[in-house]
Amino acid sequence: MNEFNEYVREGFSVVGDVIIKSMMGGYLVYFNGKLIGDICNNELFLKRTPTSDRLLASSELRYPYNGSKTLMHVFDKFEDTDLIVELLGGMYTELPEKKPKKAK
């Protein structure tokens, strides 16, 4: 795992369990088991939810990679622990539960 990924994991782990998984040249960021965003080219992109749209209204919205279908918030406020706590808590309640795997 690179230095930026570790920085993201440490910054967000003050709120809960953060796992970063490699996926097709980028990384997926999970918070307490829910996918909350992507890391591409050492930038963190968070999914859009009512909470992230409200708390990150001034952040840039971009597609994390060429061909991405999802416009996401670029997050860079890692020093703001209060924001992180409110942001991740709100996003967690708004994002869907992980779908159970179907039996083969």
C-alpha cells in the first residue's frame, strides 16, 4: 500500500474500520464494510450522498478515472476530524448495505 493510501486509512480510522483494496489500477475505500469511495492517482474521491453533498458542497466534483460513470467529491480535508466524523457517520447511514453473495 502506498503512502497516500495509508494516510487516508489513518485519517478515517478515527471513526471506524477502514479497508483499502486494490482494484483495476486504483483502490476502493470501505468504511465499516460499506464502499464509500475510490483512490485514483493519490486523490480520494468520495461517493455522493445527501451528507457528502451538504458537507462537501465547496469541494470539486470529478470523475475518478476515465470511463467512470459516477461523479464524486474530491476530499482533501484530512486534518478536520470533526468533519470526518460527521461525514463518514452520515454517509454510512445513507449508503446501501452490502448485498449478500448468491449461493452457487
